[in-house]
Amino acid sequence: MVGLPVKNDVLPQPAPAVRHQPLLIDPQPLFLAALSGLLAGPPLNALVEAAGSSAVLDGSARMPDVDLVLCDLRVEPVPASEIAERLSRMPRPVPMILLGDTDEVAALLGTLSWPVSGFFTKDATIEELLAGVDAVLAGHRVIGERALEGLLDR
């Protein structure tokens, strides 16, 4: 019996890498769409869930799948401080990155004692934010360049 040739395109493919599932919460639709697209593309290729308000956290059935939350500093109706506390008390704590407008550096610095893993202003470069997301997902705490400059100026 003669074996049939095997084409390269039918060989078993390696299992896909673990895909992260971040939840983005921001009231600005354009920023939310841009950040969703950034995280959904390479290198992260995340399965992104996005919400325009923090009301999504009340009774969210998908919360167990979320492995990172990126949240605007001024979200409503559930304040960012309460979200951070909730996430830190989960059976499997979920890290959170706070995002503030460029004029909110002082407010971001006021949250350094919260159970939050990352602090960035929304004018961070794409590379800086992606590196920060990667570091947070690896279990580290990060602070963006503009927030760090504000901290050093203190």
C-alpha cells in the first residue's frame, strides 16, 4: 500500500497560546474602541470585553473569565476604588490597571495605596501600555512614565 503525500497545510497546528480576557471600562466610546482594538491585536491577541460604565460589574456572569481589568479613574456608578477592592478579594484576584486623563496625574498618584497593579495616563505610548499590560499579567506592579514623573516631582 502506498502512502498519500501529506501537504504542509494539513499538518497538526500547535495549540494556540493562552488568550487573555481583559475587561475595559471607560465612558469614552472612541478611547474604548481604540484600546479594545489594540489589545485584541498582536502581540496580546486578547478576547476583549468592553463596557462604557462600571455597572457591568453588577451580576456579570463573565467575570470569572476576566483576567485583567483596565479601568478609567472616574468610572461610574461603581467607583474605581470599589472595583479595585472587589477584584482583590475574589477567590482568584484579578489585577487592575487604572487609566487617567493627562490632567489627572495627581489623582492617579493618590491611588497608589489601592490594590491596583498599574497606573497610566491615557497619553501613554502604545509600546509603554502594552509593556505595562504584559508586566501586570506576569504578576508585577507598574507605573507609567507620566505618573512616575509626577511621583518624582513630589
